[in-house]
Amino acid sequence: MVHHRFSLGRLDKPSPICHTDRVVNLTETEESMALDAHVTELSDKHRVLEKQIETEMARPSADDIEISKLKREKLRIKDELERLKAQESRLS
């Protein structure tokens, strides 16, 4: 029988803060610009997915599973875009 020893580190010390936990103070303009950039990026991804779906559906032996996966991702992005646009309108 082999025994493995794993070090869990010191549990009595606080762990370092994750970079996503940092508080970032953005001006309204910076926040709006970041939001606009994110919306643009998601819109681009949404268009690319639409093209991928069209291409896959045009194939003689279209992969229904792949098409479903692409459609779910496209819907997820659409929902995120709507959420961000609502947030953007609150900032205006």
C-alpha cells in the first residue's frame, strides 16, 4: 500500500485575494466604454455563431448535435447581450 502526503498549507493564514475579488474603481465613462467593448465582442461572437450554424445546416450530412450546441451558445450570448444592454441603459 502506498501512502501519499499532501500539504494543505497553513489553514490559519488567510489566502491571497483572487484577482477577480479586487475592487476596481472605474469612472462612469470607463465603465461605459468597457461595457460597450464587451457588447461589441459578444455581438461579433453571436454573428460568427450564426454563420457557423448556417454553414453546418447547409452541409448534406449536418451534425444535429453540433447545431444544437451552437444554437445553445448563441442563445446564451443573446441573453448576456440583453442583460448588458439593460445595464448599459441604466448607466446612461
